[in-house]
Amino acid sequence: MTATLPSRTKSKKKTAQKEITAIVTKKILPPIIAIAIFASIWLLLTLGDSPRLPSPITMVKETWDPFIINPFFDNGGTDKGLGWQLLASLQRVAIGFSLSAIVGITLGILIGANVWVYNAVDPLFQVLRTVPPLAWLPISLAAFQQSNPSAIFVIFITSIWPIIINTTVGVQQLPQDYRNVARVLKLSGSKYFFKILFPATVPYIFTGLRIGIGLSWLAIVAAEMLVGGVGIGFFIWDAYNSSLLSQIILALIYVGIVGLILDRLVAFVASKVVPEEQK
């Protein structure tokens, strides 16, 4: 026993080291190399006496103080750090996306459960979902007369279609065996919904939610460029009007990082909710 315990401890340490090495080589190292290559190409393209775009070094120098080291400064009005700009945009996305999730899942289940309703509304939905997000902005501004509700409506109307469509498909793909079991067991409507229909539809719902959150983030950045106020989209547009390209590039990096986090967040929730056999 005394001889085997140290050997087991050593084997566990070796296994842990191998796992850490595998994570570093497969998950961490590749994106670092890709970012380094991208930065090198960016640096090469901006070499010269008068480059049109700032180099990565110039961008960092021009935005270091205060945008990088102090992203939550607040000088009043719209003169705020990128942290506050992102939070304002995320607040609009949270409201618009939550509304689209509630309405989209409800409509998707109702439409998928009724063939007649599906045949009636599917052509209309297929037409509406192809309308670009910003095309809805004049309608929303005319209806709400305010920029903030208008931006939230653009998020709602942009992200709701993949949620509705994927939820509808999930309901329609419910195996006939499940329906037969429900009939044999004589399940009530509520039990059928919560025990069979909804759990079987959850993987499709999260697929729609993951697409919808990405579209929401795209829509808010574009909408804020036109409606103004505090938000990352307005920050980018204001920096463009002031020819502050370094600030624009930094904001784009922030937008991409936040978009990635939102996508991974929905994927993480889906991994905890969706059963393993249905992934």
C-alpha cells in the first residue's frame, strides 16, 4: 500500500499535466497565434509615411488614456467611457431580446402545433424576416417618437424571426412516438406540454436564441448610429464624424469581444439545459 500510493499520486499529476498541456495547445495557443498573425498583417499594411489607417501601436497609444485604462469615465452627456457605452447598448439588447424570446417561443409553439396556422402565417413571416434591421427604424421612430424605444423595437423585430422559426421546426419535428405515448397515457394538455412537447423543443429553441442574440447585437450597433444617445453604435458614429479612427477600431474590438461573450453565454446555458442525448 505504501508503495502504490506515491505511484498513484504521480500518475494523477502526469494526467493533470497532460490535460493542461492539451488545453493550452488546443484552446489557448491557436487563438494567440491567430491574433499575433492578424496584428502583424495589420502592422505591415499600415507601414508608410502617411497610412490611411492607424497601426496597432498607434491605436493603443491614442486610446490608452482614458479609453483603455479608464473605460468607465463620465464627463456628462454623451462623453462617457466605452464601459458605459457598452452597458447602455447591452441594456437595450437585454430588453429587446428578452421580449423577442418570450413572444418568439410562444408564437413558435402555437404555430408549430397547428398546421393551418403554420400554412397561413409562414409566407408572411418569410417575407418579414428578410427585411433589413435598419429598414424598421423609420417605422419605429414614427410609432414611438423616441430613440430608446425605437432602438429596442429594432432589436425585437430583428431577433424574433430565428426564434419563431426554430421553435416552430422543433414542435413539428416532435416524433410521432411521443404523441402516441401521450395518447396512451391520456396526458392532460398541461402535462403533455411540460413533459413531452416543451422538453423536445428546447434544443431548437436554444438554436434560435443563439442566432437571435447575435442579430440583436448587430442590430443595436447599427440602430444607435442613427438614433444617437449613449451607446456603442453612437460612439462609433461620433468618432467617425470627428475622424478619430483609433477610437473606432478600439470600439470595434470591444463590440466583437462582447458579441463573442453573448454567444458563449447562450451556448453555456444551452449546455446546462439541453439533455446530452439531444445535442
